[in-house]
Amino acid sequence: MEYTQILYEISDRIATITLNRPDKINICTYRMADEIIDAFGKADADDDVRVVIVTGAGRAFCGGTDISPEGGTLEDGSSELSTEHLKADREVAGQITMPIYDLKKPVIAAINGAAAGVGITMTLAMDIRLASENARMGFVFTRRGIVAEGASTWFLPRIVGMGKAAEWILTGRVFGAQEALAHGLVTEVLPPDALIPRAREIALEIVENTSAISIALCRQLLWKLVGVDHPIEANKIESKVLQWTFQQADAREGIESFLEKRPPNFPMKVSSDMPDFYPWWTERPFEY
């Protein structure tokens, strides 16, 4: 699809999605949400993309949802939502976070400025969050008379603990990057001009040294096992996946490159070489 509210660029096997309404602090419309969903799908299907970085144009990351009359319409003024993904009975933030949750590629959020509402909840399904010193964040829903979205009531307690998640969501207050760092919401706080270079540095570490298959499997082991009721359940699926990986070309290359003291050249592709038991979890359709 043609992108009008985001930018999508690939370099060094890194896809960068830039939310691109800088004059509106990148607040999210239905159109932007649709483009974000499409871009993640494109990145996931492209073997030339190993890592995704998400950031915002201008001074903000994403200031939340566009609640102006035009924010929920197409550019031609139609009241129809832009694709079949955007159903009136399902909130939009969750339609962004769920595809990210199932992604086979790691995602780095480079939070360059204000991130509120969907602007912060969409990052919770991402793997690594970096913040500019200028960033300010807020789960502001109770101050708007609504409730938290984007499955943030599931993600946030798992990232920062129930107590801090409850405080941030129930007060709806805005807080700075250092507070986010102190409670594990972000892993680093950086000067503004160092944010994207650091995100790319982490991404290149993944691109140059890791197996795409291993990354896809490890990412989903982490996300899908975070809620199981006993560690034995993790041990079961890890054992199955580990046995499979040891029989594959990437494991042979990983061992040989280590012994030969050279960079690895992993041959396997996520588009065609995932195990036949992937996904091992039961797909969950959205239905009431």
C-alpha cells in the first residue's frame, strides 16, 4: 500500500518505520494504524529485513490517538475504516500490538519524544525500548474517561511489575525518561542525537551475529512462555525447539564459524525454514 502517514525504509537489513505526522506530534489516525500494520507485515515477510526500528518524525514519538473528527476517517472524508483490519468493535491499538507480538523479527522502539496513549502502548509489544532524554510518557486513559488499550493491562505488569503498572495507569500521569528507565520500561536513556545511532548499533549486533531462525524462535519462546503456570512448560517446548535446531544448517554454521574464528553466514530463512511445529501455540482469534 502507499504510505502517507509513515515512512518505511530499509538499510543494512534494518527496516525503520517512522511515524510521520510531525506537525500533529504523530498522533495516530486510522490511516496511520493501517499503515503501521501493513509495514510490520511487510517486514515480517521480507527475509532481507532482520530487525525493525520504530521512531517518530520531529519532536514527538506519538502523542496518542487523533480524536479530532477527521482523525477517524479516510482522507476523502469517508466514515469507513481503511481496511478489514480496522473493525468498529475492536480498539485500534490492540490491532497494532497483536501483530507485533506474533512477529518473527525483533523490534526496537526509539522513543524520541512524547509518547502517550497508543504512542506508548504500541511499544509494549516491542522487544527493546530506548528513550531520548526529551521523551515523556503517559498512560493517560483515566484522564480521558476511557480505559487502557493495546493489551497494555497484560504487557505492562509483565515489564514493570503490577505496582508500578497500576500507579501509572490509575493516575494517568505523565512521567519522564529517567523514571521509565528506573522501572525497566526502557533500557537506556540517550541524548537526542544518539538515539537512532544506538538503536542501529543494537540492530546491527543482531544482523551481523545471529541466526534469523534462532531469533524468531527465541523471540516467541520469550513472549509465548511469559504467562505459563509452571517452568516445566517452558522446559518442554525449549527441549523440542533445541532438538530441532541442533539438526539444522544454522547450528552447523554457528559451531563451524565459532571454531574457525570467523563471522557466521547463516543460510536459513524464516520465510521457508521454520520448523513444521511452528507456531506451537493455539492461535487466538479476536471474538467476544
